[in-house]
Amino acid sequence: MKVGILYSRIRKDEKLLLSELRERDHEIAKIDVRKERFGLSEPPASFDGVDILVDRCLATSRSLYTTQFADAYDIPVVNSADTAAVCADKVKNSLALERAGVPTPNTEVAFTKDAAMEIIEDFGYPCVLKPVIGSWGRLMAKLESESAAEAVLEHKEVLGHYEHKVFYVQEFVEKPGRDIRVLAVDGEPIAAMVRSSDHWLTNAAKGAETAEFELDDEARDLVERASDAVGGGLLGVDLMETGVDENGEPTGYTVHEVNHNVEFKALDNVVETDVPAAVVDWLETKVEAETDTEVTA
């Protein structure tokens, strides 16, 4: 098969994926979206003969638009534009999870500082203020007092971009010093890890310690339902334990986010599963299914 990799920078994740594709003798088109021109009806020449596109764009804006063009050209893309649109926006993400009945932290949104302060006071301290667009734990604030909340909201109010005027406020979940990242393909987990830190943010990008995690049946069910809620694909599903028993085993979970352009290098380093191999297995299955559908039609 011929795989088009949409990118703006080749990171370790993309190198792992490219290496696995080359080992299997698949043809690869590395497509730097910064150099492309996307017409309304005709795809760029770099898309010629591609069986599937894999979106690995670093910038959210490029990811959202290149996947829309791929869908318009009727070229299979992972992930789809619809999935990208839901996952890239925390409001859409939370609404999708809520509609699907997937447990997710209590969240409210406001458009003015005063209305946001009312939410914060109702939630109580601490609570969390997040940007509606963002990753790697950037621009997130744990609000522990009225004065801190007022200061952060005031700063956001004077920032230029309209997204800063959308105040996304979430309850603070008392997790046991860690959260869980699951890499899944169409709801089927490939592997999972815990990310532990003394800091309230437990992102691997923030230096959290990582270790393999064995998913129980409840977690697997939530991963499948969360994936379905946002449209499926190659996803990173983030869970938090809402409690643990005397043996340290989870007694419940909440899904706080589903990521559409998921990084997996940290996961690949700590789990026994060959993560890029599992991803390519899935890509091969998707292309085969697409080909069978075309032949039948």
C-alpha cells in the first residue's frame, strides 16, 4: 500500500511509524503540508496514488484543514476531519462524551469573566481552567483561590484571540497522583500507560514518570465508548481514576479527553507491545477493507 504522511515536522513518533512502514516495504509519500497548495476540487500532486493519508500535523489548524481537504477529495484519512474537529476542541470533546453517556468531569463554559467566576465559585476551590484548543498541558490553570481565579480570568480577557474569551471550567478530580493514557484504534486498545507526577499535571510532555498499565474491563469499555463518541480512529483516550481500593486498584474512572493526533513515543518506551507495528497492522486492515469495498461496488 502507499501511505501518505501529512506532517509539518518529523518527530520521534513519525520516525517510528516511517520505520515500520519501510520494514514492510510499503510505499511512503512524506507530505510537508507547509509546502502544499490545496484546491477545492483537485488534490495536490503529492496525493497521487495514495491509499491512505495519516495526519501527523503538529499544528491543530493544519490538521483540521488538511483532513477536510482529504475528505473532500475522497481520500481515506486517519483521522477523519469530523473526528479531528471534535477532538481538537475541548467543548466539542466534552459534549460528545456527555451525549454518549461516558463519565467525564463536570464542566461548564462561560463567555465573560463574571459568568466564569460564578461557575468557579459554584464548583469550589480548587477547580481547573483550560483553553478550548491546546495540548501538552499548556495554558491550563489550577485555581485555588478567588484572587488567583480573578487574576487568570483577567489575563485571558485581555488576550487577543477569541478562544481566550471562551472560559472552559472543569471540576478538579482528586486522582491518585496519576492518570492513564490509552492508545486505541477504533475503540480497541493497543496499549496503556500511567503517567505519574507530584505536579497536578501528569502529562508525559511535562516530565511525568510513565509505566505500563493493565486495563480492566471497565476501562476497556470506556475506551471503546469514548472512541465511538468522537468518531473513531487512531486515538489517545485519557482516563483518571476516581478512586482506588486498599490494594491500589481502581474503583472507577472518568474520561477527561480524547486526542486525535496522539503521540505514542513515550508509550512505546514503556510497554511490551510494539506500538508502531500495531498501528501499521490497523492501517493495513483499513486499506484492505477500503479496497474490498471498492471491488464489491
